[in-house]
Amino acid sequence: MVVLLQLFAPEFIEHYSDLFGNAFTIFTGEQTSEYSTNIRYYEAEVALKGISEHPWLGNGFLSSQWNGGYLQFHRYFYPADIGILGNLYVFGVIGTLFITSPMLLVLFGFYR
């Protein structure tokens, strides 16, 4: 399969090898040449710090229409960019469990 992709769509292989290379670079603790990967790493650091300060109820959501939103506290931070870490930052453990409970109930219902 990989050989066929390499023959007929080499840009596909190149694109994904770059993405996995960036992920590996981040796991080793280095900066990458891709801006979006670096900013998500920064956002994850901000989120982990906020989660450690307020793990149960979270930090709340700050609208960007109010005094620039998160820009007044962090140079660049959008919780939606970092998935479950962003949810934990905004809503905390209790809120994230509450929000994801319908999905979890459906998933566990299928496995009975």
C-alpha cells in the first residue's frame, strides 16, 4: 500500500511524514519549524498550568469580545485548539464529565 502511495501520490507520503516528524520533535522537547505545532505546544502548557490551579471547576470561558479575551493574560490562547485539554481548562473535571456524559453513556451502552 505504501509503495502504491509513493508511486501515485508522493506528496501524501511527504505531508504525513512531515506531520509525524513534527510530533516526534515536540515529544523530544524541541521547537519545530511549523508555527501551528509550536503554538499548540504553548497552549497546552498554559492549559496544564490552569488545570493544575483549578482542576475541579476550571477557569471559565473568557469571550474575545471583552477586552481582548485571553490576549490580556496569554499572548495566544484559544482553548478550542487543544481539544480535551481546552475543555478541562475551561470547565474543569466536573464540567467536562457533565458535558461528555451523554457521549460516554452512549459508548458504554453499546458495550453491554
